[in-house]
Amino acid sequence: MKKDEKVTRILIVDRDRPGAELIDHAASIIRRGGLVAFPTETVYGLGANATDAKAVAAIFEAKGRPSYNPLIVHVSDIEMAWSCVSNPSAVFERLARRFWPGPLTLVGSRSDWIAANVSAGLATVAVRMPANAVAHALIEHSGVPIAAPSANRSNRVSPTTAMHVLKDLNGRIDAVLDGGPCLLGVESTVLDLTGAIPAILRPGPISAEAIALELGFAIRDFEPLDSSSDQSSKMMDSYNKEIESGRDASALKSPGTSAVHYAPRTRATRVEVERIGSISWTGRVGLLVLGDHAIDLLDDRSASGAGPAVRIDLRDPGSAAEAFYRTLHEFDDRALDEIVIVLPPDRPEWLAVRDRSTRASRPYQINL
Ligand code: TXA
Ligand code: MG
């Protein structure tokens, strides 16, 4: 074992009825400033006591996360939420009561109880109450709100199982609560409530439409990235420069919602379905088809003698969300030469999966 390396304990618990003993053990690690990864209904989070700046700093360290990218605070009940947010608005309260516990993160103004580095120094704080019995029990037994980003190394694929967490963070964290695979598979919707109009900063399982329906007025929906532009790799370059120069980017409006995210190690290329015919199948390619597209590659295959080495179709938005990160992890494990992602339709129900696919890949044409 290297210096600074920890023994990461794997605590296997029942997803719906976790045993009190292991939860107490994990909660005692949180209370003494340690790091515990835990399941939520979206993805696994890497948790620390959100009121302890030193513990929070250890999250950034373990993930290799730039300090200007703020974390989400997880609570187990409404009272705990009210001690994280100062003067929550009526809209905040209404949405919390309607959608919690669940995959909606609300951004309000940060109370003094929450360590400033949770929010990367911003005056705001992002809060959510997860709908997973293990997460709930961990927060409740810890007695403090838990700051938790997704439990992966910065810019890597988000984890939806404890194994994914260990692949990235074994030896860097104190424990992982293994409560099985996550039900939803993509991160929560992030909604900014600090401006004049509520605005979605990250699309997720709760849609703008569902939020507007509850509020009775329209909100600002997420602006999708352009699937044909190389925005994500350009952002990757400027992001790396920022890290190298040690620039404090906390002035960015939504740091961390940058186009750089979730990338597998294998080179990943995205293509709209109309252009699938132009792909040249060189090397061992993993093909991920998102959406109910009728793509028959058999003709191409007999003509050129080539085709994908492995193909996975995820036809409907719910199961595609659930299996998306797991599929990228599996493709990564197969040591393929390339991953080709056929993007899902540009429709509201596919917004979150289209967003994550775009961030995980580069457009096809630049690789011609
Ligand atoms: O589903 C989820 O949200 C998962 C689970 C573990 O809860 N967590 C998660 O955390 O995805 P992370 O750190 O990977 O993403 C947090 C997102 C980032 O896009 C970050 O910029 C945004 O939330 N965020 C956090 N605090 C913010 C703030 N004060 N203002 C604006 N955006 C904020
Ligand atoms: Mg993340």
C-alpha cells in the first residue's frame, strides 16, 4: 500500500432496509470527517460532512476535482434542508414539498452552517433529498447534511454500482456502502432558484414541464449543447488551461455544468442517426444506439466486411438513462479502440441522455 493510501471498506447493505449496524459504522466515519460513498436513486455519491470544511476539502482531493466546481448537499428531512438554505423562497419550499425525496436539486442561498468550500465560495448552495433508503439512513444517522458529488474521479464516467466507485476511488476513500445498482442512472435535475425566473442548469429525471406544471408558470429550460460542434473538446482545452494556471473560476455562473464531463477512457464519437452510414468501422468498435432507431448494419457489413465488435441498443428514455453509464463502463472494460454513440432523438424525454452523451463524446466529422 502506498503512503496516503487508505483501506476502503465495502459495506454491503440491503437497498430498501439497510441494517443499522453498518449504517452506524458509516455514519461514524462521516462524523469524524471521513469519506463514504453511498447509493442514491440517481448515481453513487461521495459523501462528507457538509459542515466541516476539512472533510469537504478531502472530497475535492480524492476526486481530483477543481475547487471551483461546487457540490450538492444531501439532506434527510425538510428541517435539515431549512438549516442549509437561508430564507428559502416560497417557490423553493413548494418544489421541495412536491418533488422530495427525489432527483431534483434546488439552488438557494447558503446558510452559515454549510462550509463555504461546499459551494466553491459561492453565496449559494445546491440541496437535494435523495429517495434511497441507504442514503436516507446514512444522512439521518450522521445527523449532519452530507456534501456529495458523484463518486468518480473528476471527468470520468459517473458510477451506478459500488464496483464503478471502487474502479476510480479504491484506496482513496474510507468506505463504500454497496446498496446495489442505482434505479435511475443519471444525475438529478439542477434548478437555479436564485434568479428572477427558475432556470435548469443541468437536465435530469425531473423535466422543466413537470416543474412548470407544479408552479403554474413557465421556467427557463436547459439549452442543449450543439451535437455537431466540438464545443466539449474546446471546453476541455480551456478547462485544462484553467486548472494548470490555478485560476479561480468560481465567478462562472454554473461551474461544473461545463461541457467537459462523464467521458470514458476509450475514445468516444457521437453521430446523429442520419449519418450512421458514413462511419468507417476501423478497429474494434463498440456501438451504443440510443433511441428506437431502425439501424440495420448487416448490408454495410457484408459490403465492407466490417462492423461494430459489440452493439447495444437502448430504445426508451427510462431504460437508456438507467443503463447509460453502466454501458460506458462496460465498453471501457473491453479495451475497445473506439465507442460510437448514435444520439437519441432531439425530444424533451431524451434531453438528459442526449446531454450526457454529448458531454461524453466528440462529434464524428472531426475524426474523418
Ligand atoms: O444526482 C445527483 O445530483 C448526484 C447524486 C450523488 O446526488 N450528484 C451529482 O453531483 O451529480 P456532481 O457534483 O457530480 O454535480 C453537481 C452539479 C454540478 O453541475 C454543479 O455545478 C452543480 O451541481 N452545483 C452545485 N452547487 C451549485 C451552486 N451553488 N450553483 C450552481 N450549480 C451548482
Ligand atoms: Mg459528477
